[in-house]
Amino acid sequence: MKNSFGTNVTLTVFGESHGPMIGGVLDGLPAGFPIDLEQIKKDMELRKAKGKISTQRHEADEIEIISGYFEGFTTGTPLTILIANNSQHSKDYALLKYRLRPSHADWSAFEKYHGFQDYRGGGHFSGRLTAVIVACGSICKQILAKKNVKIGSHLKQIHTIEDRSFSQDLSVLDTQIDQMNELAFPTLDENAAIQMKERIEQAALNKDSVGGIVECAITHFPSGVGEPIFDSIESVLAHALFSIPAVKGVSFGEGFGFASLYGSQANDSLESDGSFIHSRSNRNGGINGGISNSMPIVFQCVIKPTPSIFREQDSVQYDTKENVKLEIKGRHDPCIAHRARIVIDNLCAFALLDCWMSKEARSTFEEDLVCK
């Protein structure tokens, strides 16, 4: 029963959706790093529910750092962040203790925790805990930013409406990332954003929900990071990303599009300017053999439709094993992709920082080597 992740820097997440607070512990951070609290607040703001396209549960999400931080800097000891829960409507879940909500973790939670789990609002399985990931990941993203690494995402698709893809031109991509990081509903095409919001609102009116695809890009990440097999960049990122509730698919670069290509189309041709090697395309998403190659790392995450919908559904009463009808009440998102994008960005920052630390630990003992 493990709720920690990481090797060199680790993240532990704790708390429940309707408990007094949620929190996280970052261990292994370098000492003496200045934390920009305003940047954390900005990231938390991007995750907040807003308007008709999100849940009406509104939390302040004010963070409190209670250890590992002193006089504006990290101390190098475990850094603990707490976030209070102030807007619980636990009574909305009183009748759902044993009535399983389709496609939620209710069924599997009973099988694992035998009824001792906090079922209110999904408990420990709730997307509420992604607030902790955003706060802790924001610190990791700040550390990477000091090394000129940029991370950003946009909504590639909501239901059947698509945005255009990130540019493969590095200078254009850097600008796009900066632009997306300023938007609460990030799309490269403004018309796509209008249509996507309308589709989400229509789903809500129909007592339904929709899913989407988030495309993330990372630029200026160093080459040579990652391991060939079990700790490849793809393996570590996928491990982290699949811990986000509602993420049901992750693909890198061309992803599943490779299936319809010939090798001559799929390969990234290489060229050199005399000093640096780069590829003319980036279908492999900045990763070869599990190791970063200095090209932008690009991946996509599929976010399933929010399982909490207000339509009547078929279900089962767990304690009696009776077939029942279920009609969910309460406050729920008709789509969570636009709120999940900052979760993806910041958890990606944590995972990449951890991978980079592994390379740096080894490179200390390789500094005198000459390339053969």
C-alpha cells in the first residue's frame, strides 16, 4: 500500500477528498533553492474549477509549507505541503457508501480495503489530491526552469473537436509553451477553444460528460537522460502520468500514428551544423532507446470522460450484491481535461527532475572520460 514515487527525489501524497486536509512530502530536493510562492499560486489557479465547464466545488487551495523550507529557501530536508479542504458536502455521498458508481474506484477500493476506505467524494482516489501534485510539482518545475527547461500543454482534443498540434519549430514551440501557460483553457486555435467550451457545456446540460487529449511539450531538456530499459524516459513518465485519475492512455511523439506509417516516413532524419546534431522531424518525441536526445520531448495523455454523470445508471449494491439503479447527486465536472493539464505539466516536471538527477549522479564519476 504505497503512495510514494521517485528515486532521487521522492513524492508522497496523502489525504482524502473530504478529510480535513490533503498534503505531500518532497524528499531529496537540493538545499538552497529559492521557491517562488507566487508561481505555485499561479499554477494552483490553473487547476481551479471555473464557470459552467467545471465542478461547483470551489476550494481556496492555499498551500502551507510546514517543513523543508526556511527563510525563502529549501533546506534539503523533507518538504511538506498541506492544503486544507474547506468545501466538503459529505452528505451528498451518504447514500453511496455501498452503491458502486460506474467507472469509479468504488468497486476496486472495496476489493482492496474491505470497506475501511473513506468513500466520501472518492476518498484517496479523488482528483482532489491532484492539488498536491500541482503544488509539489511546481517546485520541481521551478528547479528545471532555472536550467532553461520549458514545460507546457494544450488541449489537443475535447470530445470530437481538435486543436492543431504543437509546432516542430523550436523557436515557435517555445513561444507556444509560454502562451499556453498563461491560458486557463489552453488551445493554439482560439476557435477550437470556443467550440470545445460549447461542447462541454452541452454535455453538462445533457447530464453527461466528455473526455479529451492533452498534448505536452518540454524544450531544452538535456540529452543523455534516461535508461535503456526499465527506467526509460517513457517508462518513468508513463508511470507518473498514469497515477493521475482519469488518464487512460499515454503516447510519445507520433504515438499510435506510427501504425499507419512506413519506416521511411516514421524515421527522423539527422543533420549536423558542425557542432550539434538534431533531427529534421521529431516523430519519436525527443526520445530514442529510452534516452533523451535533446529534441523537444512531446507526449499526449488521453483523459476519459468524468465518470460522475447525473443520468440514471445501472449499478450494484456492494453489501447485498443487488442490482440497483444509481443517480448521482452533488457537484461534478462535465470535463476535467482543462484542469488536468497543469497536473500533467507539474507531475512531468517531478519525473524529469528525478531522471536528470540520476544522470548527474553518474556523470560526476564520468567527467574525466573521453568519448571513444
